Amino acid sequence: MGRTLAEKVWDDHVVRRAEGEPDLLYIDLHLLHEVTSPQAFDGLRKSGRRVRRTDLTIATEDHNTPTIDIDKPIADPVSRIQLETLRKNCAEFGVRLHPLGDREQGVVHVVGPQLGLTQPGTTVVCGDSHTSTHGAFGALAFGIGTSQVEHVLATQTLPMAPFRTMAVTVRGELPADVTAKDLILAIIARIGTGGGQGYVIEYRGEAIEKLSMEARMTICNMSIEAGARAGMIAPDETTFAYLRGRDHAPTGADWDAAVEYWRTLRTDDDAVFDHEVVIEAAELAPFVTWGTNPGQGVPLSAAVPDPASFADPSERLAAEKALEYMGLSAGQPLRDIAVDTVFVGSCTNGRIEDLRSAAEVLRGRRVADGVRMLVVPGSVRVALQAVEEGLDKVFTEAGAEWRHAGCSMCLGMNPDQLKPGERSASTSNRNFEGRQGKGGRTHLVSPQVAAATAVTGHLASPADLSDLTSVPTPAGV
Amino acid sequence: MEAFTTHTGRAVPLRRSNVDTDQIIPAHWLKKVTRDGFEDGLFEAWRRDPEFVLNRPERAGATVLIAGPDFGTGSSREHAVWALQNYGFKAVISSRFADIFRGNSLKNGLLTVILDQAVVERLWEVVEADPGAEVTVDLVERVVRAPGVETSFELDENSRQRLLEGLDDISLTLRHEDEIAAHEAGRPSHKPRTLVP
């Protein structure tokens, strides 16, 4: 019987297979950041171990880093200690590090791909759940805990329990106003936050094949929000074109050998998935979340659902608690919801295409009075590219704040946070209670919806802007 | 890792689904560089409500957490496991755990037990009716016992043995260093390298 893409990559990395034991998998690329690594390095020190393969390991600073005044000492002493700890650990163990201020610094999941380190058919791990991002290249990439970080540092391997395979096939073409973010939010709403549990999802179908690498990364990034171990997309010409010429992409004969191998990384026609989901692209529309988990989403044109409409008692209870936390009531049109803050950035939507599409909506328009808009590029390279294209000017002229690269308000570990009761439209990945700051309320949106929302002051799509002058803003906003 | 064989203690019923790791330990706690001192951050936001179940005097000293489905979703932060352990929890029962959280828990000796939601509901009723009711999580027999409830649970034999013996994963893996080296010798030259030689 044929094998799926995920099974092929897995099989190529089995170091040891024994009855009654999980497979021991070789790890091709280990990404590190300051938050989940200090205790792992401590463990190495205590047991007198070294980093087995510094040449397969790379670190950057992203979660804690400020996005303004980066030339000044970091104000929060605890954040500063954590960053200094990473610097000391990398120096002591010989790990390549891109610290704050470095040209290659940025969100770890933006840095790996742009350097060309993330390649098809590789295994990629990082102490961060959004490692699933790298699956966009046909890599098997998953988030791990700190104990596993230590394990990979010491052995370059991980014992891994077997996974199940799920195909999410997106048939047809996406409507013009539907982005990768809308698509993945709709997929998560369909399968649920636990629906992917134990699975590696392969996204396939015409709509997926037409996506750019940036868009594919957005899709795979949020696989974890469906509970999946990983998300993958088969590599193709789009993937190869993205990689060619990047700093760490293979060259010469190695490139030819790599591409030949990469072309084999497709699910065989006779392979069988453990579970299949089919999505009709034509039925999709801009999608936003109303609740406190990423599965609680609906089309922007819809209304906040009534908790009583959920058949499952725990979903009903979750919806009740979510509405209470979010300060929303059933039946309220999503478009009526006013926001205080708009955040464009994160490993989900902090790449150059995301900034371009947000800028396109903002060009010649103004951020609404009373709305704060933060634009945080995913990496320094993305920032430099945006400046080269004049996007930073578009943002600042519209009244948005153009910031330095990092995770920023996606999780508010740095000073970029919502205040209690504040509401955001955010291009990030999690709308959990307090995720963007204590008491903050988050609506997950695409960069386009984020920008349109910034202009109107309430949840909106670019289509709402064309007739902004003729239609009064909804009552109660 | 500390071995886990069997544990008996009072329980906390947490009637919530999708308890994500941001709720278990908020991000600002993640700046610490140690594995301890996270107990005050456990469910920090919810604990501001005096009526939150963890704040009830009758739940003080409870060591078994009984939660709704999809416990531990979201971030891979192992700090969530450390926070539960620092607070005093030895075991968590739910009908469904997020994969990364579950992996992290078993690597730290926090036993995560999967039971049917119907059984979880019964356990909730038992420990809500009598906060003094003790729940036993027995990994030797793979059984959960509470007054009027006895149910078996699944855990793969490999994880079970590691927990029972408190084995260190890294030492186990390094026994196979020759196999790792053999795999490395066969890796194609086009694979990425972070350091240019």
C-alpha cells in the first residue's frame, strides 16, 4: 500500500524501531528561543552533556523582545535575564544565535524559512507549538516541550509515538476576498480544537496548490489550534522557487539531488488517510472568531451564536463562558463589534505578503479615531523588505505604529499588551482569555480584515470600505 | 524524573473544557529560567475570583485535578506541567488532552489519565457531593478508584514503565548512540546546516 507524505518523511528519519518502543526519530533542524530553552540547557549542564549537533541548531530572540527602543536596555529585568540567559547558553554550548538588533533576528518561525533552513522532507522541532508552520515546505515539524528540547540538544533525536493521518482537501478556488487565514479559521471551526488530536494533517487540493509559501505557512501554522501534531503541504514548484538561492538552500549538485528527492515527497495515489475532511473553497468567506478558543469562529457576515444552539453540553458551557468573557451577546452581528486595538504580525501573519495586503487596504485611508494599530513585522528581514517597498510609510501615514520585529502582542510577553476589557482584531493565532494581556478580548482575523477593521473601528472586511461614505456605520458602534 | 506508582488524594473538579496552557500558566510567568516557583501562577486569572474552585477551602491540599475535555491545548510550554506540580497536583484526569501537554506531563511524572467524559462527569458528581472523597490513581493496576467508581484506563506500556521506574529518557536514548551515529553517516549532503563549515 502507498504511503502518505507524512509517513514518507517519518520513515526517512527512523533511527531505531523496536517492538514496544516508540520510534526514535532523527531531527534535522532544531530551532531555539529564549522562553523554552533555559531549563533545557540547565539540564545539559547538570548532567555534563554537550549539544550533539550545533550545526543543526539555531537560536533567535523573539517572545520577550521589545518592539520599540530596542537600542536601550530592556526595561523588564526578568525579560532581560531570560534573554541574557539565552546569550550565555548559546555562547557556552556553541549555538548560533541571532539576538535582538541582529539582521537575522525575528520570530523563530519566520527566521527558519527565510534563511532557507526549513526544507522539504526534513524534521523540524522547536519548543514552540507553532513549529507546525514549517510543514508548509513538506517538512514534518512539531512543537515540543522543554524536556524534549533538552533531549534533542543532547541526542539530536526524539522518541515519538506514532501518529494518525488526516487529509484536509480544499476543492476548487478560493473566492477573491478569502485569504489563507480565513481558510484555516474555517477549517478549525469545522474540525474543532481537539479534532486534529493525534493526527498529522496534510492540506491538499486545488486551492492549497495555488497558495504562495507565505499563505501555506499561515495554514500550517494554525494546525496546532485544531489540536494536530503537525500540518503539511506537499512540496512543489512554488516551494522550490521560494527556496532557490536562499542562504542555506542547497547549491550545485546538492540542489539537483535535493529537488529530485523533494519531488518524491507526495502522498501516493493508493495511500489511505485515517480521516478525510473536504472543504469547498467556493463556500468560504472572510472568517473571524467570536469566542475564546480558535474553533469559535464564524463568517464575518454572521452573528454571535447563541450558546443554546450547541448540542454538546461542554461546548454550550464553553460558549456561555466565552460570551461572558468577551462581553458579547448572542445574535449580535460581528460587524457591529467595535475594537480598541488592531494587531498585524505574529508567526501566523507577520510575513511580507501579510504586510503588503494590510498596507494595500490602508493606502490612502486613516486608522479610525480611538483605534490603536500596531504593525509588527515577523523578522528584521521582513521589516527591511517592507521599508524598501515603502509599506512602513503607508502604515505610519494611516496612523498605525510601525514597530520592530518580534512576537509582540500575539502573547504579550513584552510590553505590547491589551489592557483589561480592551478588544482587539488580531492577525495572531490564539484568542484565549488573557492571551494578549490580562482581561483582553481577542478576535482572530486576516491581515485584510485587520486593516479594514482599523479603518472603520469595528470588525470589517475590505469590501465594506468601498461604500463607507454612503453607508453610515452600524448603530451602537 | 520522580517515579509514579499509585497516588491517593482529594480532588478538584474543574468543569471547564478547552483549558488552554495560557490559563494554566499565563505568559508573563514564562520569563522564569527555573523549573520551580510556578505555583502562584497556576490558573492565575481564574484564582482572582474567590469562588473559583481552587480557592474553596475544602479543596486545599487536593492533589488530583479532574477537568473537562481538551485540557492543555495551545502553547507547548512545559511550564504548565511544572505549575500543576509545583502547586501539588500529582495527576490530572480528562476525557481528552492536547498532545504536547500530555507528552510533557508524562516526561515530568505528572500522570495524565484519559477517561470517558461520562466517567469524568460521575467523578465530578462524587467529589462535588463530598469534597473529602479520595480518588486513587493506580498506575500499577491502571485503575482509577473513587467512592462508587472504579474504572480502568489505557496508557501505552512504554510510557507506563518509564513512569513506574522514573526513567530518564535521555539516558535511555544514549544507549543507542551507535544507531544515531549510523543514521548520521547516511544523511544526504543536501540537508540543511546552520553553521557553515
